Amino acid sequence: MISDVSEMTNAGCVQFCPAFGETTANIAKMVGFIENADLDLIVFPELATSGYEFKNRDEAFELALELDNGAEIAQFKNLSADTDTVLVFGFAERSGEKVYNSSALIEPDGSVTVYRKIHLFDQEKFRFDPGDRPPGVKTTKVGRIGMLICFDWIFPEVTRKLALDGAQLICHPSNLVLDLCQKSMFARSVENCVFTLTCNRTGTENRAGRELTFTGGSQILSTRGKTLAVASAEGEEVISAAIEPKVTDDKNLTSNNHILKDRRPEFYKGLE
């Protein structure tokens, strides 16, 4: 069964309401949260630097950040080093002529790992290019991290692949407008024996001819689906929990059941 592990990670989610198009102000707000949080790992929402409801692809491209040459990414790298904090946040990424809905994992040593969202939701299909690489797992000082972005939650294959690749913590920047995800993440945590950190945003955006209200409810779940921390539906707040990443390495549900080794993939063929 799961053994006691002394190494603890103080992990948190910052639930807030980005102002659309106000990149400088949004980043300043994020900086303030980071400097005051005193956490080992901080997860922010999807598209935290820009806001969500782009009118078109051109607008998304204009508000996107460049990974290699952008001053904004450099600022987060410096902040990660200064505070010794691992950061995960969503942003629109400009790469050549393409624009992605991306999540950055920034470590205090200056390394940056980017995941580009592979499952685009609704109008995102007309604003962004789909992710061009599979999600991966990065070993950090706080544990082995895999990333999802928002709508990826509805595809259990993604979280399962991350678990098979050794993920201990699933960081999940989100801009959720449906009330389904938070309940479903219970299953993602339990079926893979991983911690999940779903960081949603709050507020309403009324652009591009429609109004979207985001559902808040950011949450941190244990490997057994226990709610370790949860935010309100509307407030801007930081939630956090002390977690033990190594707990996830024991996949025994009972003394006779291992959630990965008990799989019978020969009977699951044809899923693709």
C-alpha cells in the first residue's frame, strides 16, 4: 500500500480574473501573487496573460507571447529563480506564423517546458493551431509534472499516458465554462493515482458576439480523489495544499490490485 514519504511540496493554484488584452497588468497581478504566496509550485489559469475570448485568429496572434525572444517569459524565469518557485501558467504562444494555446512550466534553474493544447474547445479551433507535440512529463524539484490545458480533461487517454510516463502531479490551467470538469477530475486522479491541480479563472467576458462566464472552483485533489483545497465559484484567491509527490509511485489500490499492471490492453484495441 501507499507508504509514508517525508518530502513535501507546498502546491497552489491562483484563481483570478485576467483582464482581456491587458498583458502588462495581468502579468503584474501574477507577479504579486507569486511574490506573496510562499509556495513551491504555483499554477495559474489558461491564457492567464491575455484573457480568453479572442475575436479572431489575428487578435490571438497579436496578444501572443514569444517563447524565445519575449521579455515576458524572461520576467517569469527571473521571478522563478528569485522566489525558488516552479511556475505553470497558460498563455497564447506565437511561433513563426502559428499561434498556440500553450502552458509554460518554468523552473528556478531557468528551464522552460511548453505544452501546446492538443484538444481545442469550441471557437478555439478558429483562433489557434492545434498542439503539434504529445504532452510529456518533466522532472522538477517538486516532483514529476505533466500538463493538461482545460478541455484536455474530457479525454482520459491523455492523463493516463502522463501517468504511464511517470507523472506525479498533473497541472491543469483552465478557463472552464461548463460545470462538468471538476467532478471528472476526481476520476482522473483516482484512475491514475496522481495529484491533480485544476486552476480555473473567474469573471465574465463579453466579446466576439457572446458572453462567457467562467466557473471558478479551482481545486487540488489527492491520489484518492480527496479534495485537498478548493476555491469559490467567483472569488479571486490562492488555494494550496501540502502534498507528497512520491505517494503516486505506489499504484496499489489493494494488496491484489495495481491500477496500471492490472490493465488488459489487449482487450482495448481499436480505441484510436
